[in-house]
Amino acid sequence: MNKKPFIAGIKAGLPIGLGYLSVSFTFGIMAISAGLYWWQALLISMLNLTSAGQLAGINIMIHPMQYIEMLIAQLTINIRYSFMSVSLSQKTDTSFKMIDRWILGAFVTDEIFGVAVTQEKVNKYFFAGLTVLPYIGWALGTLLGAVLGNVLPDIIMNALNIALYAMFIAIVIPEAKKSLAISIVSLIAIGLSCMFYFVPMLSSISSGLTICISAIVATCIGAILFPVKKLPEEEQEESPERSINNG
């Protein structure tokens, strides 16, 4: 193993691991509150490593026989990782073999992608090191939250329960400040979610399906209102092909 890129990846992943430790602590508490055992909560975090997907999954799991809804919810929430992986694959170097992509691709998260994509070329040893502490932090935080959740006072548990939502807000707000499109799409999703919660006829719909509908409708409206325009470089690349076809 090439130690220098691996150690550099571990150092780069340290802040992510510390952040995941505190956030996943809340997930462990929520899992126990939903009726899961501590080892079940730990197993979920070790096999998934997706905060929003795990939160939606727990809300659906406590209501049995909703497998189709869980499939739709997880596909909708986690499909962004596929796009991140495709984007990241354009920057990987020759050290990444197919088997490496299959294994390390399971560890792609928003924060890990954000750090990896800043590299000029992504080495597999650097990426492997980058995933170590976030994975440990997420699993360890879940375990601590699940085990200590019944020990901590209610006032602390109530405060920690909002940490997961605070993380989502911390991810969205900076991007919303930069882009009017993201701000409007986020507000549409919030409005739809509130509508499903407060309107009597819609409040009976489960939270997992509500997340799916709100996300899909908001993104579709955003795509219509704010279509992505081609960059000048892309137009120049296409122009020779157009001239040949027209000729």
C-alpha cells in the first residue's frame, strides 16, 4: 500500500469523522426510540452510511409491510450518490481498478465527495484513507447514541434529536445563499412538506412517501423554472459536429 496518499486521506477525513460522530449519535437515539435494538442501529449505520436515507428508513421500518414505499424513498433520497460517483469517476487515476470502484463507491457521501473532488487526481489510497475516520465516526456515534440514549436525561435527548436536522440545514443554507434556484427549490420542498403535515387529507400519508413526493415535485419545478444552460466551451465543442452533420 502507498502509505503517503493513505495517510493524507486519513488527515483530510478527520474533520468529517468528528462531525459524523456527533450527528450519528442522534441517529442512534432515534433508532432506539423507534424500538430497534442497539446492534440493529449499529448494523444499519455500518451497512448504509447515509444519514437522510437511514432517517427515512427508520420511519418506514416501524410500520411493517411498506417495502415498496421504502424502495421508492431510498431510491429518491440516495440517487444523488450515483451522480456523485459518476462525477468523481472522471477524476480517478489509473490506480482505481473496477473492483476498487465497486468497494470504495459504497463510502461516497456528500462530505467525502466534497473533499475528494477538490483533488486534481483521486488516488485510490487517498480515497480509502479519506473514508476510514468518517466510517468509524458514523458507526461509533451510532453505537454511543444507541447505548447511552436511555441513560441521558430527557432534556439532553430532546436537544440532540434536532442535531440531524441541523446538519441538513447546515448543508442547504450555504448553497441556497449562492443560488436563487436552490433557494426557491428548497422553499418549495419545505412548503410541500408542511402541506403534507398540516392538511388533514394529506397528513395520513407516511413520512417516507412525503419525502419522495416533496423532493421529486420540487426538483421538477426547479428544472422547469431554472433550466441549466450549456457553457460556451460545450457549445464550441458541439459546433464542429453540427457543421459536419449539416454538411
